[in-house]
Amino acid sequence: MKILLVCLGNICRSPMAEGILRHMIAEQGLDWRTDSAGTGDYHVGEQPDKRAMKTMRERGIDISDLRARHLRASDFEEFDLLVAMDANNLHNMRQVAPSHELAKKARLMMDYAPAHPLREVPDPYFGGDEGFVEVYEMLTVACRNLIDDVRR
Ligand code: 4NP
């Protein structure tokens, strides 16, 4: 199983989602692969945002090895599941997909957390540290359910 996490800049939400998901995958001893990418190219090559790394580190997960990259059409061939953080990301991802059929691999992260009041993972970039904690908590619930859903 290969899963790609996608947001806009690939420095806040999707690297946090990748860190949480790969941590859970390792805990469960699964032989799955993860990666993340952005629909925008403004931060290509950069490490995750310092606030994202700090929020994760304080919860025992190191994401300092991750580097931002731009989403590419071939990701729809390479990955089994591509997970968008918000509806705008999902829309932009579908434009990049090589075919209508492959575009069906793209899903919204919060569809895996139907009981949560929010349907999209809010962009924490222009806010303070609290936004990153909220993103961490939302992603923890959604990633746990995502793994259960795929394994079912
Ligand atoms: P992300 O957050 O999509 O969660 O990585 C953002 C990071 C950077 C920008 C926007 C969102 N930006 O406009 O530079």
C-alpha cells in the first residue's frame, strides 16, 4: 500500500499527516509506504514549518527529514491512495490527474473522521501554534481510521 498526503505548501498539514501515518504504520508493523506533496510549488525543497516540527516533536514524532515537493501527474500511477487536506487541494489534485479513472484515487482526509465537526483540515500557516495542535489532533483521529479502513 502506498499513500500520498497532499496539501497546498507541503510544509504544514501534509508532512504532519505523513509523520503521524508513518508512525502508526510502524507501530502496527505494516509494510506500507508514505510520501507527501503540495499542489503549490512555493516551498519545494524546504523542511516542514518549524511550528509543525515542534508540535510533532513534542508528541514524539520527528518529521525533520521530510522535504517539500510538488504534486505530479505520475503520483496518480505510483500511489494507491492520495489524501487531500481540504476541498481546494482535492479540486487542484483532480486537475493534475492523468485520467478521470485515476482521479478517483484522491480522497479528502476528514472523510475518514465523519464524527469530527470539521470536514477539512484548516490551513495553520497564517495562525499561531494552537492551529498546529488542532491539526495534529484532527489528523491523529483521521489517520487511525484511514488505516482501519484500508485494512478492512
Ligand atoms: P500547508 O500550509 O498547505 O499545510 O503546507 C501552507 C504553507 C504555505 C502556504 C500556504 C499554506 N503559503 O502560502 O506559502
